[in-house]
Amino acid sequence: MNWIIELLTKQSFAQTIIVFGLVIAFGIWFGKIKIFGVSLGVTWVLFVGLFFSFMGIVVHPELQDFLKEFGLVLFVYTLGLQV
């Protein structure tokens, strides 16, 4: 049981992947909720990420930088495909 607690509390690559996965999963899940016929969609991923940051959850800095750059590359690539 200690390995689960260490996995969620110590900064590591696995902890970073779990945190990013939870943020994305909760964001998509909340994005499906409609209030008065309006839903915010994937914008909830941003809000959940801000909430996790507010709670003080920190991730491994090297992997965070890689995921930022990789996300930017995917964004530019898909934008180029649409144009």
C-alpha cells in the first residue's frame, strides 16, 4: 500500500503521467455536463488543471516541458492539416 501513496506523492515520471491522465479524464467528463443546454466541452480540462495546480500538485519538470512542446507540435500539425 505504501507504493501507491509514494506513487501519488513523490515527483516521478509515473506520477506525472497519472496526474495528466486524471486532469484530462476529469476535464472530459465534466465537459459532458450540460447546464441549460450549454456545455463547456474540453475547456473543462483547463479548469481541472487549474484546480489541481491550486491544490498544490506538482509534476516532474522535465516531463512537463516535454509534454508542453509535444502538445504544441500536435496543435501546429493538426492546424496545418485543416488549412
